[in-house]
Amino acid sequence: MSSSSATSPQKAAGLIVGAIGVVYGDIGTSPLYTLKECFGGPHAIPFTAESIYGVLSLIFWALMIVVSIKYVVFIMRADNNGEGGILALMTLALRGTERKTTRWFLMVLGIFGASMFFGDGMITPAMSVLSAVEGLSLLNPVFEHYVVPAAVVILFLLFAIQRFGTASMGKLFGPVMLLWFGALAVLGLAQIVHHPEVLKAINPWYGLSFILQHKVQAFFVMGSVVLAITGAEALYADMGHFGRFPIRAAWFGFVMPSLVLNYFGQGALLIADPTAVKSPFYLLVPEGFRWMMVILATCAAVIASQAVISGAFSVARQAVQLGYCPRLDILHTSEREIGQIYIPFINWVLMIIVLLLVLTYRSSSNLGAAYGIAVTTEMVMATILTFVVMRRIWKWHIGLISTGIAMLLIVDIAFFSANAIKIPEGGWFPLAIGAVTFTLLTTWKRGRSILFKRLNEDSLPLEMFVESVGAHPPHVVEGTAVFMTGSKTGVPHALLHNLKHNKVLHERNVLLTITTEDIPYVPDIDRLRVQSLGHNFWQVEAIYGFKEEPDIHEILKISGEQHNLAFEMMETSFFLTRETLIASKVPGMAIWREKLFAWMSKNATKATDFFRIPTNRVVELGTQVEL
């Protein structure tokens, strides 16, 4: 056996363990609160064995239909060069779509889905950590007063250590979550052995008869059943880190069986002791071991929160690269893993809002009303975008697609509707966060489009300018001038201003445009497109994927190695245009959005920092633009 084949199973096992640690943190902590919320609250259902069977059946089939069939089997097929996530799915759906109205509709779905992810990302850490720490009150009622302070301290520390990176912590995620899921399975199985009749709930008839019998109350319960599948979108979003096979193997081989056993074990406990409804998860644990489970549950909740925070960083970076978000400071926390990044602005905003949620709601039950609406909204968006991909990219038969998607949409919309009634009780929060984020992202995208249009209206055609300069050359100075520009057809404003005020050109003039493709990564061999325009002018286009960050040093290095256009940094000057934006009544956007765009542009990370341009080699020339 060759060495590569010998190490292949080991590598696969490592990826599976890693997937268990990172991908399944959120959905793995759902047993802490799901069944408790189904039988609690103002719309509690009659507490009978039949109702327990009915709720367990709904949870089981939600896991099967939404997680196993929809996400693991179907949506994970829709990879964008190996990458997943709602924005990757949106860019995939946009390929080959020419009609402006259709493109606009698909963009709205993708951007609103990404916006709702941030709302979910704020609630998940608060909900997971609170529900884990609430086990303290079972150890001793005196500890109940320490639940909220303990949750605040844990969350503050979690956000505070983000700037140091999670590489060392990540090595512990897999083993801790293996222990967690193993404990879920063992605790559940121990109760099922005493009451094996609870396994009848696998029959979907129990769920259906529960809905038919209780109707309105069952509709309210569906809003709590959805808590069992929160985190399902992480399966798709993290596909680029682990690949399809490890995520699928981890789900079907370990995670799903552990979750099902624990839910059914909690159901068996409730049949034997209805008073255990106050905390069916912790009451599964023998009293002498509960303090250990509180510690393990808190670790699992922290891991679930870490996965959401890292996901928020990744989505924010994708939004920046795709042009939906202003430039942000993006710091790499690992020299080996490109995906491990830290965005200070996103981190501190998340921390402030998460801590406010804990201090405001003060319990996982109160937060339950706010949880679910963001997830179900994103699920509906993902289903519709997947339909487009199936039809346009995969070319599947329209009848087959329509039948399958209709069935999935019925489930998604049922969950969404059940959570929509919780909007007045707290569901408004993720919707408000999603609406604000959506407004910011679309305003930036639209504003940049208007800005480029205004700049192009005032710019000269590039070919005509180069010919004119060649015919009547100004004074030439030594060195290379690099003009950063977003247009490949017009003359950069910085070039015109430099020529107008300084009356000189450099002996080499490079017009550099950085573009982002709808794929995650671009090979170095395809990174640059270089074209000589004559008269000492070159046009260089640097192409990056939506998961990459432009780097001037890399661009200059590849230019010299592959295109014989070498640069000496100490003889190169970078000319940038700093736009002063002025809101106006010229047709474009509403005045308030123009002012918002101007504010966002003013507070964006400087181009010199974002593109890693040495500050002592930069010349900035200002211009005013009326939006």
C-alpha cells in the first residue's frame, strides 16, 4: 500500500472530526432547549403520551426532510467551485441570467438571506450560552442569580479572544464535540431502554395526527420544532472548509443518530415524569454528574457560538469582495489557513448586541421567541435559489424540480409562518437586524454603481487619450506610476489631475483595475491580464475570487514573473483618487440613501490599507462627485 493511500483514510477521518467540531456546533446544542420550548410558553399543548409522540415525530421528520434531504443531499450539490453559503449560491444562480428583473430578484434573495444570517448570528451565541449555563440553577437554586452574569462573562471572553485567532482552540473543537454528541447518544439511549415505546414516534402518522388533532396549537408548536434544525445552513456554508463527503459522513454516521437518540430519550423521560419538562435535557443526567454536563454543555455552546462568529467574518468578507459592503479591516490570524480571519468592526458590533440580548431577555425561553425567524427566512431564500441552479445550471427536468422544490417550500413556509406569529414577542429583532443590514448592503452596491456612472460620464476615452499623449508628449520623469481605477475604458481621474497640476508623466504608466469574479478562488496563472496600450502605457487587470483579498505585492510579483512587467517598489508611485461625495437631487437614489452611502464611503478602510500598498509610495488626489 502506498503512503498516500495509507494517509488518505486518516485525512478523511480528520476532516470528519473537524466537521463535527465546527459545522455541527449550532445544531448540536439544540437539544438543550428545543423540547422544553415545545411544551412551554403561553400556547402549551395538553401533556399526554400522544402529544409527546406527535412532537417527537415532528422533530424527527424536520431533521430528515430539512437537514438530511434538503441540505445534505440536494443543496450541498450546488457548490461554487467547492464553496457553499447563501452568497456563493446567489452568484451561482446569477450565472447565465441576463434579464435585469430576474437578476435583481435573485440578488435581493441572496443579499436578504445573507442579512438574516447576521441576525441569526447575534441570537445563536446568546441562546446557546444562556441555555447551557441555566443548568446551574438545577445544581443549586441559589445559582439561578448567577446565570446571566456567567453568560455575560463567557460571551465577553469569547469575543475578546477573537483577535488572537482560533487555530489552537480549533484543535479542541472536534474532540469536545465528539464527547458532546457521544454524551447525547448515551443519555438518550439510557432512557429509551426503559421506555422503548417512544420509538413509535418515528412513524410520521403521529406527527400528522398531532397536527390534525390540535390544529392551532400545533401551528404554534411548529415555531418551537424549528429550533431543532437551526444551524442546518452551516452544513452548506462550511462546505469549502471540509468538503461534501466529511460533512455528509459526519451527519449520517454520528451527528444525526446522536441527536435523534437524545430527543427520543428526553421524550421517554417526559412520559415517565411529566414534571421533567422544566429542563428535560439536564434531568436526563444522573444528579451526581450534572455539574460535569453543565461544563460540557457550556463548552459546546461556546463552540457553537465560535462557528457562528467565524461564519459572520466569512460572509462579511464575501460581501466586501462582491461589492456589497465597504472595505473593512480584515486581519489574518493564521499563516497556514486562509479562511481564519478576524474583522474587528464585525466582532465588536456582534459582541455589543449579543450582550444586550442576554441582559434584555435574561433566559433562553424568552430568547426562543426571537430565534427561528431568521433561520426560516434564510431557508426559504436558499430553496428558491436552489431551484434556479437546478434549472439553469444542472438542466434538470422542470417537472421533477417543481415537484421536489414545492414539497420543500411547503415545509419551509410552514416553519416560517409558525415563527412569523412570534414577531411581536421578539421575532422582530432578527428581522430588524436583517432589514438594516440589507439596506446597508444594497445602498453600498447601488451607490458604487451610481458613483462609477458619474465618474465615467466625466472621463475621457482611454484609447483617444493615449494616442493624444503619444502625439504631444508632456515632460517625462523617471519611475513607474500605478493608477488605481475601476474602469477599463476611461482615463483615471488621478491621471488627469496629475497631468493637469504637475504637467508630467512617468516613463511607465500602469492602469490597474482589480475585479472580483463569482468564483471563490482564482489560480495564480489566471490572476493577471496585461495589455500594452503603447506610448509607455499598460493596462493591468488583477482578478480575484470572492474569498480572496487583493494584495499589491502579489500583483507586482506575478506581473514581473509572468508578463515581463517588473516593478521596483522604491521607484513606483501609486496614484489614487479620493472622492468627496455630495448628495444631490440628480436621479439616482433617495437623498437619505445618498447621505448614508457618503457616510459609509467616508468610514471605509483606506484603499492603501485594504490593498496593502506602502503608505510612503502613495499619492492621493481629490475630486468631488455629485451623486
